[in-house]
Amino acid sequence: MNSTSSAEIDVQPLGCQRDAFELPDDICWLNTSYMSPMLHAVREAANAGVTTRATPWTLTQEDFFDPADQIRRSVADLTSADADGITLVPSVSYAMAIAARNIPVAAGQNVVVVREQFPSNIYPWRRLTDENKATVRTVQFETDDWTESIIASIDGQTAIVSMPHVHWTTGTQFDIVRIAEKVRAVGAALIVDATQSLGTLPFDVSEVQPDFLVASAYKCMLGPYGLTYVYVHPSWRNGVPLEEGWLNRANASDFSQLTEYCDDYMPGARRYDYGERSNSILLAMAIASLKQIQEWTIPRIEATTRPLIEQIVSRADAAGLWHPPLEHCSPCMVGIGLPGEAPNDIGKQLAQRGIYISVRKGNARVAPHIYNNSAEVDRLFDTLQELTSVG
Ligand SMILES: Cc1ncc(COP(=O)(O)O)c(C=O)c1O
């Protein structure tokens, strides 16, 4: 068993925090895995960021460095990592490109991924293996215990395991600690895409020791679109960045001396930061969202969403709809199989009734967060019943 039931979580749930969000009462947003609604605090921070941009005479040189470092500290705090190990990039695709640029893969080796993984975490491995006469090994799930299937697929020829913490269409939570042990035992590198989990499901860098941990800011992390947080293990902090930017050089803080070109980078993972990462709007939004998550804490967010996931699973069972076994369900979302007679445009029909989920690969992906309550889960299933005449 790799997940925890709500009864086993000994932290106090927070209760529904809808008031903190811009979410009209009649909108049933069970779609965090697509994008979170916006915290009022994040909107206010965005407005302040626009004001900063509109008044460049108020900008100081420190503004180009301090907010980014503040974000590094918060992300490190939330993941039990060190702040020096955090780099800021625009997207998961960008983060995967950094990893692919730096981790060597030799002819005959394999890169392990899981079935129907998000494309940003597939395409770089297809290119890397093509260029090096290596192969992508896709784990198919023959049993209900997907973690076991992944562990069994890792062998002495594995160079990289690049996988999600939570699967983006089914909501399955993998036992990343056990997988990491096997990865280390064969001397491979582990890359974890926590985009569909970090913020709701805890991740402990000191325990898992991933080579790269990657998470977009705009889903469970409740932040801006266009920013991705990446933890880089110390072994890769001397690697080659994708861009040869100036803002991450050792001499960058003295704008008067930038043409004293400097080959050294700022310490830690900062060398991988993307150009113009000191965007006052995005960074202000990120700071506000991280502050709120730190205040709520991830374990308490998880304790609040788990009961909603259990309710979704129980309503799916009552309607005879497929879902991953409850013990493998994440607290972030659950994919439920739609009945054959469900109309193709079921997502659209639900949206017309103010209910939002995503349909991915025949699964209705239901992703509650801290702003949802159990009446909304009932509203979804009652409406699904009307539209599909199931259960
Ligand atoms: C698992 C996962 N990874 C990454 C992303 C986003 O990737 P990118 O930042 O490259 O657009 C998504 C978006 O839905 C996702 O579900």
C-alpha cells in the first residue's frame, strides 16, 4: 500500500478554504489538475507586480535577485531541500531539457517512463535515446500495483527513470521512496515530475534524493502560469545550462561591471535559471501562493482533500465506474472510467451546468482541492447520473 487513508492522517484537516479564492459560489471547480483558481492574495500580488513594472524608478538591483531567492527558500522549505538547490524555469519541458542535456545515456541503455505519461516528460527522452542508440522503456501496468511494475522494469541498463509522483490521467500515486531505492541500487538517475501533486501531496527531498524534482506553479501549487520550480541534486549543480544568461553569473549583482565577462555562475542550481526570470509579476504571485501553502502546510491540505477523494471513489463504486484501487489513489485527483454510453462531449455538458472536470483518455479526472466541499462531489455525481443514466 502506498497511500494513506484520511483516517490514518493524524494532522487536522483545514476545512473548506473557498473564501481565500476567486471562485463564484455556483462554479463547481473540481479541476485543479488543469489549473487552480486564483487566491485573492495571488491576484493582489500580481497587481502589485504590475505596479512595480509600471514604476521602474522604484526598482532596485536587489529586486532582480531577492524575490527569486525568497522563492528558492520557500520551495526548499516545502520539500525539505536546500534553497541553493532550487532553480526557476518557465515550464516542465524546460526542466526536462536541462536534465536531458546533462545526464549521460549510453548506447544500449534505457530510460524508464510510465504508460501515458505527460508528453513534456516523454519527448525529451525519445530524442535523447534516439541520438544515443538507447531505448525508452515504457512500463505497462499488468497488475493493480503499478509501483511493483515500475520497480521490476528498472535494471542494470537503466540510465534514467523519469516519472510522475501522481499519474496525470488516473490520479495513481506511486511509492516514490521505494522506486528511488531501486533507482539508486542500479546507479541510475531519478527525475520526478510532481506537477500533479506538489502542494497537496508532501514530497521529502532528503528522503527520496531525486536527481531532479520538477513542479509547475499553476496547479496544486496555486501560483502563476509560466513558472516551474526545480530541485537539482548536488551531483548536477556543475552542469551545463540551456541558456548562457548574464543574470545567473557570479558578477551579475553589479550592473555597472557586466562587460567584465565572467565564466563563473552563481552558486548552486542558479546557473539553470531562465533568462529574465526576475519578472516582478510572476515572482510576486509565486511568493504569495507559496506563503499561503506554507501557512496551511501541505500535510493539512492533504488531510483536507483525502476525504473528498474517498467520497469520489465511493460514489464511483456506487455507479459501477472504474477507478484506481483506493490504496493507490492520490489526495490530488482520481481518474474514473466513464461508462460506454457517456456522450463524447460530457465535459462540455457538465461545464454548461457549472461543473468542471477534465476528460483525459476516457477518464473523468476529478481533482478537488482546499476550496471544494462534499456537496460539490455529490453535485458532480448526481449530474453525471442524469447525463449518462448510470448508478
Ligand atoms: C504531469 C504534468 N507535467 C507537466 C505539465 C505541464 O508541462 P509544461 O510545463 O511543459 O507545459 C502538465 C500539464 O498538465 C502535467 O499534467
